[in-house]
Amino acid sequence: MKVILSERVQSLGNVGEIVNVSAGYARNYLMPNGFALIADDSNKKLLAAQQKSLAKKVQAQKDAAIAVKKQIETLGTIELIKKVGANGKLFGTITTAELSKELENKGLNVERRLIHLESQIKGLGTFNVKAKLFADVEATFKVKVAIDAKQAEELKKAQEEAVKAAEARKKAAAEAKSGDGKEDAKVELTEEQRLKAEVDRLLRG
């Protein structure tokens, strides 16, 4: 079914464009919301008569998108503080809805459907994000996911306690001067190093 867009619709087109969509989508969504008209002769004539005003409307929308793009790119990086599991992964993933809300908190209205992630964000680090604001207007920004300060402190304390416990066990094993004891000390040292490396990685995140 062919319709004329009376408003810009993401993934379909800009104001004034004639596009082909399913009849159900047109009747149940586009037309009731004032986003489109049936592309019949009368509406095509109406469109032709309104070309100038439609062109101004499209340009105004594009100018608004460009202004938002500049504001987003001025932000540079958005930081999110999260708790992580023992494996260094987040409890869940960072969603486009969450990023849309973060932008809104900074005074920028960007719908979640306009935000695109290169890949799912499931851990700590810095990630690239795109916001497709208009047909040829795209903003890019970064999202830094950092560990919660309280949890970082808890991990640091756990690391220190683990190191002390490992050192105590190594000392006891050395005093025993037995072959089995030496082997146990080596195992504990390896476990200590593994824990230290894991915690250091999370704290650096």
C-alpha cells in the first residue's frame, strides 16, 4: 500500500515522500497518528501544492537534528556506574532505553529507537554509540561503564584478605618443610595471583 508521509518516520522516509507499506501498518499506525496519507490522486495533488511548505518543514527538522548532534558530541563521554558479578560482567546489559534516559537527564531528547549500539554492552569499559537523528545526520558519543565505588572498595579489601591468607598458608607450608606442603604453597600462590589479576582488572575497568 502506497502512502505519503506527512511526518518524518524513522526507517521509512522524510516528509512528503511516497513509500510502500503494509495496509495494516498504514491503517493501524501511520494514518491514525497523522504520519501519512493514502497516496491517491487527490492527496498527490495536495502534496504537489504543498511542496514549498513541506521542504521548509524537512529543513527545519534537519536543522534541529544537526543542533542535537552538536550537543551530543559536545558531551563526549557518558559515564554509567554499575555493579559487576564475580566474572567481571554486568548484571544485565546497557539498553538503548537507559542511554536515552541518560541523554534526557542532560537535556537532550533522543528516542531510544534512534540509538544504535555496535554490540551489546555487558561489561566494564568504554564503548562507541551512534544516534541516527535524521536521514543523513548521525551523532557519535562514548559510553564509559565503570565499577561502583563501594563494590570496588569491597573487592580491594577481599583481595588484601586473600593475599594475607595465602601468605600465611605459604609460611605454614614452608615451616612444615614437606613435599606436600611445598606443592600446596605453589597452588595457593597461583590462586593468589589469579585473584589479584581479576580484581586489578575490575578496578581498572
